[in-house]
Amino acid sequence: MLFSNITVFNSDGEILPRHFVLVEGEKIRYLGLEDPRSLPEFEEIAEAEEIYDGSNKGMIPGFVNAHCHVPMTLLRGYGEGLALHDWLEDRIYPFEDHMTEEDMYWGSLLGIAEMLQSGVTSFNDMYMRIEGIGRAVLESGIKANLGRSLAGGPNDKFKLTAAYRETEKALELSKTSNGLLVIDAALHAEYSSAPSLAGELLDYAKERKLRMQVHLSETLKEHEECKIRHQGKTPTEYFADLGLFDLPTVAAHGVYLEDSDLEILRDYDVTLCHCPTSNLKLGSGIARLRAWKEYGIRISLGTDGASSNNNLNMLEEITLASYVQKGVERDPLFLSTAELLKMASFNGALSQGRSDTGSLAAGMAADLTIVDFSAPHMQPVYDPTDNLFTTAQSSDIALTMVNGKVLYRDGSWPTLDIEQIIRQAQRIRDEKLELIRSGS
């Protein structure tokens, strides 16, 4: 596909008006001011491609949703008005007990469709029965790093757990994915995992050369009770001593991180994932992003699950992150558009170990999103940068491309049967509620 006369917004803050972008196969072959049809080295390729008129449109790197639980779209709206631990114990865990791998597949397709519609080209996920999630990733064409979340007590042995079996199966599935699917290790949290079990997971992850996903200091309860359990250590200090951060790690939430924690995370080059909507909705608090920045932490953005958000819309997440932090800091200049775009794309890609995506340049993977500026709520445009994360909505996403393949365009999903996905989601809802009511 050849994009013509389009404004390119790059993750380094560079804005390139009236550019041409040539995509061939899975890669961006050319990005520049000249029409590649007039350049001898690209003429033949460009002439054969579909021409996409970029007038009144912008191209941005595809968003990376750096923390979510995508099948939890099936629990959207279930368990409203509860704090995190009550929400988990009274609503989420009972529902999840009845979820099958096939349910995970359909819930994942529903979530992937939603993410593609808001410009997401890749996501991090830590959940369970992940082969179903992996199947949905491969069928849709999106990219993902999946981890089977581990929790358990001191008597549990990792290689006897479902997490071990599912991770092994998912690793086999990933071998056929051409890089779309990457399998990580995932530790649910400090409070849900015995040190001995967590240590066994770390040994396995190091042997398999896996990355790590983990929840970290999401609530004050989690943070302070960890100190009681572990001789005054914060979750960050506990995990550092355990050796968890010896692995490339993305840690979600971090609402109650202390300055000493941030020093540790910086020194281990841990990526933190900010999930503002979930943290606000569950009453967990507001992360200290200014401190994160001052300590040189790599910051990414994530939606968390649809049951604690209640959507997977990265545009909303970016806007909320901006507005809340500006208000907390009483500083309208805090978090520029360029910083937000980098957090939502390039930094998220780094959290996945993906160095060929997250920015727009020749040779990079063609993972990109087109934003249409023509809707009434986007007009007039003085500086398109100002409209990008203040007025743009998911309805303004005109196209989402992954590895050069169009996965969403103008309200349609070429790789997905949306009507069937919605029917299956409604069926699963009814079945699970009946099972819960009957006490099965």
C-alpha cells in the first residue's frame, strides 16, 4: 500500500506533513517527501500498490497495550462498585473458575476487535488458558506477548501447575507464528505467589530465556502487607532480592512505588505500565508519573482488563493519563503529546522486546494506525498534534495495519467475523451466570 499526502507523527515527536509512505510485504520500504513512483528504485513496487489518499489524515505508530487481560471482555460490567480485592474474590474468581479455553478464544477475539478499532497493533497479556488467547492472536493477525499468570502456595511445584503446562503448549504454538506471538513468563503478584513457587518460575524463565510480566504495588493494601510478610520489604525490594528483575520485566500499575523502589526499577531497566483508568475505577489511587520520569523509568501505557476499565480503548487511556497527571501536578505542560505517543507505542514495543516496531521508518515493521481528522469534533485543525490526544475518538481510527496487513478499516475487520464473535460472547455470558447461580 502507498500512503500519499499524509501527515506522519512519529514516536520521537517528529511531525512530517505531506509525506509518502510505501509498505511492501511486512515492512515500511520508503518514507519521504518525494513520490516513490518517481524514484527508480521504488517505481515498480509503488506502481503495483493500492494508493491510499492521506489528505486530512495522520499516520501514527500502532499503539501497544502494555498490560491487559484480553479475555476479560467477557466480564465487562460484571462486579461494578467493588474495591480490587472484593471485586476479585466475589465476582472475578467465581466467573473465571467456569471459563474454558474456548471461552478464552472468543473473549480474546472480542477484545482484539476492540483494540484494533482503537489503533492497537500489539498487546501484553497475562491470564490463563492462554492457548485460546494465542489462537485468537494468530487468527486475527495482531501481535501479542502472552504470559500464563502463576499464583500458588508453598506446597505447589511449578512443573506440576497448569501454568507450566500451558506455557509449554503456548511456546509450541508460537513457533508457527512468524513472530506475531511471543510467550512470556508471568507472576500474578507478590501476595498471590509463595516465594518458593516464584523462584521455580524464575529458574524456568531463565532456562527458556523468557521475559517477565507482573503486577506491582497496585494497591496500598498489597504494598503495605508485603512489608509485614517480608521483614519490611516493599514488593519491589522483595522481587529484586528474589531475582525477578534479572529477567526483562514489564511491571503493571506501580501506584504505591516508593522512591527507593524507583531506584531499583531504574537500575534493572524495568518497564512500568501505567493503567490510569483501572487504578481510578477500582479506587486504587494515582501513580506518581513525575517521580517515575525523574528517576528515568521507561513508562508504557495499558488498559488493564475490560472488567476494570471497562474498555480496551488506548485513545481514552492516553487522554486520561494526560489529564489526570496534569491535574495532580497542577501543570498543564506535564506529559506532552510526543511523550504520550512514545509511551503508548515505542516504549510498549520495548517492553515486549520488539525492536522493529513502535516507530515509523524505512525498514521497520509496518505496524501503523491512520487517524481521520475530518469528523466535526476534530475540526477546525490548527495543529493536528493538539487534536490527536484531546479530541480523537476510536471512531476516528480509519485503518489499523500489522506487519503490512490491514486488520481494521472503516468499520470492518477483514480477518474477523464480528457478528459471530458477539453472539458467542453473549452465549458465554448466559452460560456462566447460570452456572454461578446454580452453584455448579
